Amino acid sequence: MMLRLVLGEEVVAVVCAYALHVGLGEREKTEFWDRLDVVVRATPREEKIFIRGDFNGHIGKESDGFKSVHGGFGFGVRNDPGRDLLEFSVARDLSILKSFFRKRDSHLITFSSGGHHTPIDYLLTRRQDQRWWQDYKVIPREMAATQHHLVVADITFRQKLIVGGRKYLPRIRWGNLKGGKIGEFKDKIVSLTSTQLGDDANQMWEAMATTITQVAKETLGVTTGRSNGHKESWWWSEEVQTKIRGKQESFRDLLKCTEEEKRLRLREGYKKAKREAKKAVTEAKNTAYKRMYESLETKEGEHAMFKIAKASERRRHDLGTVMFIKGEDGRILHKYVDIKLRWQTYFHNLFNGERTYQQQTINNTTQMRQRNNCYCRSITQGEVRTALRKMGRAKAVGIYNVPIEVWKCLGDEGVQWLITLFNLIFNLDQWRSSFIVLLYKNKGDAQCYGNY
């Protein structure tokens, strides 16, 4: 069995192996090593590989003849399965991690049974990664499996440095979309999108989103992308900023200094600046908390108090997989047929305007996927206008960076373009055989179907 992991910028292949027991024929043994060889050869050289398993062999205490893969700190006497493991490691440029660390015998034995203690569990990795090995030992009193002790290896992964320093992400100033800017923005969009109508909804949307962002950058401008203020700016004051800046300057001076006497003096100055900065942060937080608590007692602070209570309630939720839901009468439905019927009825009424839903008889053993071939009219102009009117302003933009304010300022031209796009998507035949994914609204009872 092999598992691939992505750790930072490193790809790690973890292989779990189990060698055949002693006493079987050479054919079975050769087949095992051939299969393991295929796995190792299929792993690219730039990926790190760790082979952990029970090889039912003893590599011996000394490294005679296998110094490249055996570190010289083994246990017991080498046997034929152990020699096979060493020869395989040499062929594939692997090293046996256990043999490179001097440990007491109790930290080398991995298998105990009937008074016999043997080290038959090994960890193999590429020899080129030897500089990243930190430690390897066996925990005698911890069992990973029956009669097998837990093996722990400490390995360091190199973290690649980011070249070029901090990256800034400029953002469009959508807040400037007001006053005279609205007319200028609308005229440019209408003139550039009058011919961007086609039969492919994806291409149509990509072209429109690209045009909107380009015109917005020219008309409204963009930010520098730099962060303004501290992450916890609600208590971050000018005094705190001054103290923190002084502490950082003291630390830089301490790092640059090479004279011993001067370093002692700078170290004391840095400790003093650190204490003052910590005290300033504590006082600023206490003042901010006091001001917040006083505001909660006013009439205007009731809204903030409710927000804090709701956030605290959401943090206490430990929502996992919801297996059962409640019916219309509030009772818990535990039968699969009843649960499925409840979801079908709920989504039919949600999507079809509360029209009567007639459920056909469902066979518990063979449930055929039914196709809805009824007529569905196109999306109308009134529906699009109603949806735009209900959508709030100043909401977070999506991956295409197009806020709702764009469509509201484009007026009739924007509504007509959206109608064309929506009907182009809606007329696709795939909608009749699509899947519905349930998304919890993160509020209310998780077993209530209306909260999805």
C-alpha cells in the first residue's frame, strides 16, 4: 500500500510493506521483492520515499559489506532475509534508518514473542536524504500492532525560500462606483459588450468578467495592495505602534553589533523596550475592552451584543455528518425511504413554487433514477429584476471580482445580458439529470430540512 502526501512544497511517498514468512518458497520471496521494486522505480527521484514494514529479517549488528546502506549500529546476527533486504537497498540506493543511530537494545527491538526479541521492522529511505535524518528509536511500551512496538523517526524537511519578498495584491476601488463614475463606467461596458453574445455560456461569462474588471481598473482605479493597520486594529493605538517599533529597532541593533561589551548594553536596552511594548499592548487591550463593555450597555450596543452571542453559539457547534432529519411533524425520520421522500418533496416545492408533488411508489431494492421531462419556461425579465433588487450591496466579490453593484448600475442593458446568459445555461439538458448537494446554512437546527 502506498500513500502520497504533500507537505509544504515536498511530495512524500509512504509505502507500507510486509515480507512473506520464513519457510515459503523462493518463488514467493522473489515475487515480493519484484513488486516492491516496481513501486520504488515508479516513484520519481524528486519525491521523498519512506518504506515502512515488517521484513521478517535480521540485518545484523555489523555493516560488513553493506556500509552504504547499513550504519553499523544493528542488533543480532544477520540471516538470509536480512541479506535480501540489504541487497535490495543497495540496488535501489536506499538506507536502513535504524542502523545509523546508536541506541540501547531496548530501543532497537521491534518484535517480542515467547521470550524472543528481534528487530524485524525497518524504515527505508533514500540515501541522498541522509542529512535530514534527526533521530530513530523504538518505544518499548507502546504497541503499534500485536507484539510489534511503536517506531518513531524524526526527519526534517527543507523549506524553500520565497524569492522576491512579500507579494501585494492590488484591488479594484469599487467604492468609487458612484456619481459621475457610474455613467462613464456603464457607457464603456455597453460599448464593449454589445457583440459578446454567443452559444457558449462559459466563454460568454469569461469575456464579460474580463471586460468589467479591465474597465473598472481604468475608470475606478486600484489600491496598492498593502495592508493598512494591524490585524487587531480595534485596539492598536499610536502609542503601541511606537513602542513596538522601538522594540524592533533595538533588536536589529543587537543583531548587528559584534562587540561583546556593547552587545551586553544593547541586550539590556532590548529587554527594557520589550517590557515597555508588552505593557503598552496590555494597557491598550484593557482600555479597548473596557470601552467595548461600556458600549454594550447602551441601546446602540444591543446589536453588537447579539452578534457576539451568535458567534459564540456557532463556535460551540460540533456539526458532523447529519444522518437523520425531522419530518413535517417534527419527528425524527430514521428510514432511508422516508428521508429520501422528505428531501424530494422539500426541493420539489422549493424549485417549483409549491406545486403539488405526487410521489410514485419506491421499491426499496431497485430504485430507478427518474427523469423530469416536463416543460420549463425561460427565465423572465421580472425574475431577474426581483433577484437583483433583493441582493444587498457591499458584499464580498467572487473569484471573478464582479460585485452586485456592477449589475445594478448597468440598468436595462445589464438585465438583458443576464437574461441571455441565464437562459443559455438553463436550457442545457444536463439540468434534468443533475445532482443536488446539501449545504447547511450554519444556523438553526441541523436536522431541520428547511435549514439547507
